[in-house]
Amino acid sequence: MAGQAQYEELVRQFSAFGAVKREMGRIMPPECPGGSAAVLTLLDRHGDMRMSRLAELLAVDMSVTSRHVAHVAGRGWIERLPDPADKRSRILRLTPSGYAQLGELSRRTTELLTHRLAHWSDEEVGQLARLMGRLRESFAAQPTP
Amino acid sequence: MAGQAQYEELVRQFSAFGAVKREMGRIMPPECPGGSAAVLTLLDRHGDMRMSRLAELLAVDMSVTSRHVAHVAGRGWIERLPDPADKRSRILRLTPSGYAQLGELSRRTTELLTHRLAHWSDEEVGQLARLMGRLRESFAAQPTP
DNA sequence: TATTGTTATACTCTATAACTATA
DNA sequence: TATAGTTATAGAGTATAACAATA
């Protein structure tokens, strides 16, 4: 249970985090903006899925998901297969080209973080990842009413 | 010095953080979007300053800063005073109305975080704020060439 | 009637470039 | 000539609402 001053400090850091996110965005391939990268990463992580499931994992409206998916499919990085169980649905699946794109994304982000976090210990990187994961869970647990 | 797998996990958490930021944004007053809140917060934190200094603290282009400042000034939350040392410059200063708005922002964010982070210890909140602050510093230290 | 997904519209945030006023 | 700030334009991300197809 923390106090108001601590929460305000945390909010300041949340706000300042935008600069980190923007720099990550700048090193991405021009054809693959952040939304596309998120789609590829989640499909890699969780396997084939439907639009609605992807929207849930992205934590954005399905209309937004639809846009991102259309962009990614247009580049040939995923394919949209018919769902035999429900003709309204489509199953999303990474293509070999999509896996190649994921490799490129990984190379770029690893290269940037290797430089920027050169002075961070293994434990610190893990701790930040763990706390941010817990933060996301704490917010996802109680969706806005 | 961390490995590629750890960096990829960290990048996933960076991406997922967007959901937290969006929920924070949803509870803001409609007249005061994120950019405006950042301007008010930084002026409160660092005192009166010029546009260029604010742009540096926001870590965005001055054209973006100019937009946010115009919005905030239009609501009467800050005033733009002439700089006696340089007629091209303007000194930004919070008004009483601006301080009132800051109080409202603080109430809303504290209320949200009190609920969402109810199970977090004081130490964990402090640790997350500290690590995110260090992350920002690690990125700011080497601006993009 | 309800659900899956798409599209149209609108709003926020951002960067680049052109512009002005002053240094 | 260089700098402080503004504005116009363009692009990415998002949400809401209206819509089509299917359950």
C-alpha cells in the first residue's frame, strides 16, 4: 500500500516512458510500425488465433486490431484462414515471411537495448520486466466498468 | 549485461504497457489530455521555464510542445510571459487555475492507482518507479545520432 | 437476436518543413 | 547567419458507431 507522493512519482515515470517507446519505434523497419510488430510478436508467442483473441491480447478494440491485421496481411507476414467452426471468424497464422520479419525485429531491438542498457545487470533487466508484467496484470484484472 | 531472450521479454512488456497508459488516459478530464497533463506536471516539478526547456523535458520536438502549450494556455492553466533576456522567448508559468487542475489530476490518478495497485507493497511501487526512471536516463544519455 | 469482423469518422500524439521574429 | 517559437501537413494509434455476414 503506497502513498500519494509515490503514486505521483510513478505517474511521472509513466509519462516519461513515452520517450523510450518513441526511440524503440524509430529503429523499426518503416514497413513495420509498432502495431504490426505487436501482432507478429503475439502470434509468435501464442500461436494461431482468431481476431477476437488477438484483440484481447493487444488490449485494444477489435476495430483497431482489424486495421493492424490488414496491414500485416497486406505485407504477406500472416495469412487469414477460414475457421471451420465459425464462418464469421478467421484464423491468423504467421507465414515464413512473417517469421523472417520477426527475426529482423529481434535483431534491431536487441542491438538497441544492448547499447542503451549496457550498464544494467541481468537482475535489473529481469526485475523491470517482471514489475512491468505485474503492472499490466494489475490493470487487466479489473477492466474499466 | 543481459541476453537476447531477456531483452525480448522486456520489449514485450514495453508493448503491453500501452494498455496501462490508455487506461490512465481514460480517467483524465476530457479537457486535459495526456500532453496537457505532462506540461502542467513538469511546470509544477521544475518551475517557470522557456519553451525550449520544456520541449527538452518532454523529450518531444518543440513543434509538439508548442501545440500542447497552446492548448494549456487556452484553458487558462498557464500564462506566457515575455522573457526580458530574449524577445523571441516566452516564460511559461502555472496560474492558480493550473494548480487547481493539477490537484484534480492528482486526485484521479491516485484514486485509480490506489485500486489497481492495492496489493503492491510500498517497496514494489518505489522499485518500479526507480527502474523506469533509470530506463529513461539510459535512453536519454545517448540521444539518437 | 447476438456475435464476428470490417469500415468510416474523429481525436490525440508525433515529426518534418516552411515560416516569423529576434539575436 | 543562427536561434526561439509557430503553424501546416502528414502519419501512426486509438475509440465509437454503423454495417455485413453468420450464429
